[in-house]
Amino acid sequence: MKLTNENYFSIEADREYFSVSQFKSWVKCQAATLAKISGEFEESYGKALVVGSYTHAAFESDEEFERFNKENQSEIFNARGGKYADFKQADLMIETLKNDKFAMYAMEGEKELIFTAELFGVKWKAKIDSINHSRNSFTDLKTTRSLSQRYWSDKYQKYVSFIEAWDYVLQMAIYREIIYQNTGIYYSPYIVAVTKEDPPDKAVLHFDDTRFQFELDYVEHLIEGFKQVKSGEKEPTRCGKCAYCRETKQLDGTIEVEELLV
């Protein structure tokens, strides 16, 4: 299957390829992920997905941003013609970055390029926000609540930043390998982060290369089991907590009160 901007996020593409977002979904709940790529369940993201795409489109090109606004007019604008609060906040974040020369410098390059590669015996896809071949670097735009907020991570067994909490180190490690397979060069990853505060905070983040091997080992350790579930060789496990598990839950007995906290 040849990937394009039109079919990149399709169910057909997700059936054929793994991606970082799909891998994270497998980690969260195998049953829900299998249902999604089988077309049996559609996860609801509310406005969050549209707001995120709106922010990214603003840095892709003026033409793309205008097109996105027209196609999503009812989501962005209220009946009086003003923007909903989430998009007003997004405009603040966009303006914050556009007024920062270093942030804009970090995001220079070709936008939304699609790459594919084989890693750990499966096919992967990746769509890169910005890639700069002259600098051998790529950049991903991320929005977050706060730059300094701490989150507990079961994966790392410690408090971590939002970068580790949402597996952005893993994302950069996989993207780095995919780009290497296509170019023969290890590109340096960066994240341009902007917060949802008023006024927004911002930072350009780099990564020590020693972070990546742990993430690749983590993916390699889990991918075979996910591959077997995806191909139908193995039954998926249920997390018991996500929207899909709640929606399809069938009771078969009682539980003791203490189990509510497990």
C-alpha cells in the first residue's frame, strides 16, 4: 500500500503498518486497538484532535491553514462568527511560536513528509512535522499543559516530564530509526513545545542519544505479542478501563470492594 496524505490515517493503512500512536494504543489496551483497526470501534477525542490539527496546520503553510479553517468551520467558529475558546487558546500558542525566531528556525524544513520502514520484523509508518535535510534534523510540534508539570510513570518507575509521560522519547527513537533506513543518516530530533497557559510558555527540546536504546528495547520486547494479536494468531487482552472495555463489558460475577482500586 502506497501511503499518501489522503490515506495515511485510514483503517487500511493502520492494518498494514504499525505507527508510534498505534503502538502506544496497543500498550494501553489490545482489545480496543484491535477493534479500532477492524473498524468495529471509533475512539472519541472530542475537540482535542481538531485543535491539535489546527495548530499544526498553522505551521505547515498559509494555504493549508486556510483550507483547514474552511473544512472545519463549524468546529472552529460559533454561530456569531467568533472562535470557540479552545481555538482562541490555540491562536495564542501559534502567535507565541511565530513571534519567536528560534522556535521558527527549529521548525524550518519540509512539512508532513511520510516515511515507511521495517523495524523489529514489522512495517512502520511515520509522518514527520518538519524535516531539514541540510541540517540532518527533524522537529515535532507538541502542545502541553505546562513545561514543568511532573507525572508518575509506571514504565520508568519515577516521576517524569510530559515528554516521557506521553512517550515522546519513544516517538523520536522510532522516527530516528525510520529516517535512518531511508537516508542512511541518523538525524537529530527536536521538540518545539508550547503550553496551554495564558500567556503560553515555550521551549525547544533536544535529546541525549543515550535515551533512545531503552525505548527501542522496550518496543522490541512488546512488538511480537502485538503483531500476533494484530494478525489474529492471539486473543487480545482487555485493559478493563478504557471506553471500549466499558462499552463492551459483560458482568459475570461480583468483586470485593478492595478490587475497585486495583
